Amino acid sequence: MTKASYDGKVVKDSLGRSITLRKPNIMDRYYLNKAMKQDAEIPACVNMMFAILFVAKIDDRVFESPRSYEECMELLQYLKDEGLLVVHENIASEIAEEPENVKK
């Protein structure tokens, strides 16, 4: 797997938290697809859920790629709007291309 420009990059959200990004692999995408359940039919949910795959760490808290709907919700809640915004800004090209693939 090649290293993406954002892989390992640390960004700050407006709350001052350090968010470390990673490049998700095919299994991360597979498990996200399984975990999404009915949310896979809602484009806004796909966009948010896909973005959480890129979160490796927030400050000192490490996050594995979610494997269940509950883990997705926990990470989204912890990330908050401020964190989600900075993740989207840093992986915009991936977000633009991948959500359609995640829903299939």
C-alpha cells in the first residue's frame, strides 16, 4: 500500500485537539460497509462514516477502524463537528471519490 499525503499527518481542529490521520485499507472499508446497516442508503451518513476511517488518533486516544455501528457512533460523537470538518478538509479528494464505492 502506498502512503497517501495525509497518512500520519497531524491536524488541529478548532477545539485545539490533535487528530492523526491514516490511510484506510480495503478491510477497513469492508467492515465499515458491514457496520453501516441502513445508514448506507443516506449519502450524508456515508460521507461522515467514511471520514472516520481516516482517524487514527485524537490527542492521546487511539482509534482502530470501526467494526460495528456502535463503534462508528462512538467515534463520530468523540470527533464532533469540529473534528469531522478538519478531517474532511484534509482528505477531500478521497471523500469525493470513495463514498460511492463504500455503498456498493
